[in-house]
Amino acid sequence: MDPIATLQAYTALGIGLIIGLGACGACIGIGVMGSKFLEAAGRQPELMPMLQARMLLLLGLIDGDFFVAVGLAMMFAFGNPLLSQVRSQAAAQPPAASAPAVAAPAPSTSTPSTPAQ
């Protein structure tokens, strides 16, 4: 199998995992944080402005982590640093010897038998 195609396939799989799992983790984290914020605001409404400021700060940090993961995935998608290594290794290897061509079978010298009529 072509090593460049294999690397590109694994890179695409990794990109999907980075973006997909990053999005799921960010959504779950923001959901849990929002629910805890609402619980705390319901228990002590006088602390709501302070809790809201901290929640928004953490919201930015959680989203920031996801955006860093998306940036990393885009780096691998459009400027894969591993691809140059694979290309240089492929260029250094001599081309594989091609399989010898299969010759057509020689025509038979015997006469074919015809069925009796």
C-alpha cells in the first residue's frame, strides 16, 4: 500500500477524532458548568453576579481549548509535517522491481479433436 495514502487516511481519521471528541468534551463541560451555575444561583441569588463572571471566564477557557484543538487539526489537514518525512523516505527508496510480464501461452501444435457427427 502507498505510504502517503496511508498517512493521509490516518491523518483524516485523527482529525475527525480531534474535532469530534473536542466538541463533545466542550459541550459536556459547558453543560455541566451551566447546570451547576443555575443550582448555585438558585441557592444563593445574592452571589449570582460573582458566579456569572466566573462562569463566563471558564466558558471562554473551555471554548479556547476546543479552538486550539481545531487549529491543531487544521494544521494536520493543510500542512501535515509528517507528510514531508514520508515523501523524503519514499524518494530515497529505489523503485520496486515490477513483476515480469506474463507471456501469452504458446499455441498448441496438436490438432483439436472434433466430436463425431
